Amino acid sequence: MAYINISRLFDMSQALSTQAGQQLQGFLYYMAQLASETVRNLKNGLDFADNFACEIKSINVLNQTDTVVLPVTNQGRVTQIMIRQVVDQTYYSVNSFGWYYGSNGNLLVNIGFLVTPPSNYAVNVELIIFFA
């Protein structure tokens, strides 16, 4: 399997042989270096947690039922929650999603699925929780 590298994406010598390439030489070198470092970091397993104050959490949720995600933590204020994936042998599409802090300080999510799972069936969902 061929791995991505910047020379396969962009031939610098070809770009620099043009008039536009000569005028944008500094910019092209900067972008080539940035792209090269980005590809290298991604190949080495860089992920959200390496770059953001976040936590990836796996929880089981019932359809359209408030579910506690985190008790009050010292990680800071939650600014955003994204659904990373639904992990189940059956394909469930998310139809609705919301989150809020309950009166006791717990973080709660409520997820509704397009196709309703069987009664009392908990669907495993991975969330990315971003902190301020």
C-alpha cells in the first residue's frame, strides 16, 4: 500500500518553473512544509485529543432518553459535544441530538434515532466532548 507523501500530491519543481510559481515561491514552500508535517503527524496517529482539550467517551444510550455522560469534573466547561460514531451491529442513524447540564451538575445527552431501537435496548455511541 502506498502511503501519502507531499511529493505525490504536489510537484514543487513543476510549480516553480512557472511565472506564478516564481512569484509565489515563499508561499509554496511554506504550504509544502505545512502539508508535509500534517501528513507525517496524521501517519503517526495524531488525533483530536492531541490537539484539543477533549475527551472521547463511549456511552450506552436509550432512544430519546436523557443519559448521564460525565459527573462534574475539573476538566473545565464543556463547549461542544459531537457524535463520533454509533457502534452497533444494526445501522442506526441519529435523528436528534442535544446536551445540557442537569440541576445536579451532571452532563446529560439525549439522542434520538431515525429507526427506533427495540424497547430498553441501549445503543453504544462514541462522543467527542470538547472543554474550554
